[in-house]
Amino acid sequence: MEIIFFVTFSYFSLLIVKYNFKLSTKATIFTNLIEKNQGIIHKICRIYTDDELSHEDLFQEIVLQLWRSYDSFKGDAKFSTWMYRVSLNTAIILIRKKHKSIQISNLEYQSLNIKSEDINSETEEQLQLLYAAIKMLNNMERALVLMYLDDLPYKEIAETIGISEVNARVKMNRVKQKLKEIITKIDQ
């Protein structure tokens, strides 16, 4: 008998995997880990999609790839670090396959850890400038900014991207400088 299981994540009803046996301990653990860390996937989807439908599609593809790759998770790093790496790689590969230009759409304030009541018109304007500048970055730079804004330590950023911690710091400093230059040009 074929069993299909669904997991509901906020407004998504997601088909994770089809397989021919009852829900295993492995699948239960995986489902719990995804549910606990789903914010990571949503943030990546917001960075790399233009609309809600694309967001949902990418979310499903990422979760499916995480399931396919789950056996490769050895526990050497935190699950969230491994999840970032697989999710970012999946998003970038899918975007490249579609030959689309990558745009940021409607980044939510929560991804910047800002509460809406803390936002005034000046802050709103600054955020819009930041979003416009981020749209102009390449995939690697966007990934760095995403993790930096998520307050991940440089060690974890480095592990996720597959570079040294020193290189992650250097790249982030360059991206910050690049963002300043872009914002200055946009703001003129």
C-alpha cells in the first residue's frame, strides 16, 4: 500500500514524499526538524522568488531535496547549517535552470528581526533602499546577506557556504561596502 503524508507549514499543505511503507521514525524526525526550522526555508524562498506561487513551488522543491539528501546529514554540523546549505543550493540550481533573473520580492520585516511597530517612515525608506540594493547582488552575496541578517555567526555562515570563516568575514565586508555604494547611487 502506498502512503502519502502531508505536513502543514503555516499556509502550505506540502507533499513531502511518497513511499511504500508506514511513516517511519526517520520520517517523523525529519518532519519535526523541518517544522522547527521552516523559517529558514521561507526566508530563502522570499529572497529567490517573485511571487507567492513561486515561493510555494520553491518551498516544496527545497523540502523534497532536503528529504532526498537527509541520509547525507551526518550531524557534523547543526541541522540548521546543513539545511541552509541544501536549501540555498537547491534554490540557486532551480533559478539557474529556469534562466530567470532573480529578484527579491516583498522581504518581510521579520526576516530582518524588526517589529512593525518599530518602523517609522524613515526606517521604511531605508529598508526599501536596502531591498533595492540586495536585488542587485549575485547569488552568493544574497546568501551571505540572508544569513548575516539572520544573525548567524560567521563560523556557521562559512560552513553553510563552504568557505573559511576568515573568507566569510572578508566577503561580508565586501558585500557591505558594495551595498553602501549601490544605496548611495540609488539614493541620489
